[in-house]
Amino acid sequence: MMRAVVWVLMIGTLLVACAGPSPNHAAARERAEIRLALAQAYFEQGQLAVALEETDRSLAIDATHAQAHVLRGVVLMAQQQPERARASLDQALALDARLVSAWHNRAWLLCQQDQWSAADDDFSQALVWANGSERVQTLMAYGVCLAKAQSWDRSEQRLSQALDLDSHHPTALYHWARVQQARGRWPEAQQALQHLNASTHVSAESLRLGILGAQQLGDTQAEAQWSQALQRRFLPTKPSGDDPRKPVHVR
């Protein structure tokens, strides 16, 4: 859950109203929206090949649908086809230069290619237009990208801004804690992880991060507590000879 699954969250809202097109175009857009909704559903189920087929069918009906080009780019990113993904996202921006999801996803693609300056520019552009939950997601992804570049100050700033807007956002909390650990701020990281690991959004990754922090701080009680939670909830059943209370050592 806590891996950088940020672009998945930025596909955008489908089935939007069409404002003022011709009747023929409006009918085509409606048919394209239906295909696009199917494509997104298949994508969310992990059926990438079918999602790409449905996206292409949507674009065959209406090639001017910018959001369809975004979804096509996202699917191609998931299929590890970065050049084709970039072409689709470029096309989306050519059709709609204010489309937050296109800027966001192209920035994330550039980040995965370690093109820090270009990613920085695209994230900044996304934030010009982003509002509400889009802004939280973009700030979070921006912070994760900056952490990947080991730009710790700026990463912390962006993740903090995301948490200012949504203080309980699990992915932002997790990555904020990782940045604190990278900077040697173990108590601050543990405080964030205590909130996260006590919530319904606890994950194996967040528990392991908490165990690492507890080991660094010599907090044997927290280490044992989170080790037991990790074994109980996320690890395969151990043979009866193993002691489930034994801490899990993370290095």
C-alpha cells in the first residue's frame, strides 16, 4: 500500500458533462466516456491489456478526449512502456494544457526516469491548477519524487503541505516518516508511525518502518508490539516451534 502508487490515484473523474459541443460530438463523447469508464475499471482490477484495448476504443470514437490519453499513458506506465506513455501524456497536454492529471502523471514518469529538473517543472505546473484532493495527491507525489532525488528539505516541505491539507493521509504520513528517518530524526518519525500503525491503514511496510525506528531508539516495547502485529497480520504462519513474541529485526 505504501509504495509510491501515486499516479494510479490521478486518473481523474470520468463521465463528465460536455459543455456546448455539437449534438454529434456530444453523442460521440458519451460513447467514448462509457468505454473509458470500462477501461478504468479494468485498470483498477489489474487487467492492463484489456484496459488498454478499451482506452484505444474510446479514443477511436473521440480522439480529442484528453483524459482518455491520460489513462492510456497511465496504463502504458504500468506496462513498463515509458516512451509510449510519454507520447500519450504529451498528447493529453496538447489537448488540454490545464489538465492536472496529465501534468501529474508526466511528472511521475519523469521522476521514475531520474529526470529531476523536468519532473520538478511538471509537478509545479500541476500545482498551478490542482485543487482539493488533486492537490493533496500531487503534493504527496512531489514529495516522494524529491525524496527519491534525496532532496530531503524540499521533500519534507511538500509532504508537510500535503499533511496540512489532510493530516491523516496514510501514504503522506508513511513517506514523511521515511524522510524523517533518512534525516536521523527518529523520534519525529516514530510519532507519525504511531498514528499510522494504530489506524486502519496500517500495513506491513509501515510496521517494518516502525520496527526499524524502535530498534534505533532502543524502544524494546514498541519493537515487540509491532513485531507481533507484523507477524500476526501480514506474515505467513510460523512453525509451532517458533516464538511469535520474538521481535522481527529489520536492517
